[in-house]
Amino acid sequence: MLLLLTLAFLASPTCRAQNVLGNAAGKYFYVQGEDQGQLKGMRIFLSVFKFIKGFQLQFGSNWTDVYGTRSDNFIDFLLEDGEHVIKPKCLYLSV
């Protein structure tokens, strides 16, 4: 019984990482900006066909560098005081 509990304990970090990274292709990364203030906005750069080309985050009054590529076609999501991002979620459809 102790062996079974030990194996379950050792396997649990792998299972949790799978929830973070998912099973699909792509890269996981972390953007650190807490030292610059709260997240106040997101700018999503889109291609002509509405695919995401890049994004930029606003911490406090400062915008980060662009992750990906800039585009003339973009959408801004600006947060009001008291609003917070709880869980970003994206849907990818293969064409």
C-alpha cells in the first residue's frame, strides 16, 4: 500500500504539468510583469484571415514588447479598475 501511495505521489506532478501544457503542439512560456504593476490590458494582433500573429500586454501604464509579430489589424482588451483576468482560453481549429 505504501508503494502504491509513493508511486501516485511521484506521478502527480506529471499529471498537473499536462493540464498546464496540454497535449497539443505549441510552446508554453511565462510572462513576468508583476513588478511593473497589475495587468491592465491585452492587444492581440491578427492576420487578414483573423489568425493570431502576436500579442502585447499592458502592466500598469507600460506595454511589453510584442510576442510574435505586429499587424495593422489588432484588438485591444482594456481592463477597468477591479477587473482581473481569471483564465485565458483559446480555441484552435485546424483548416
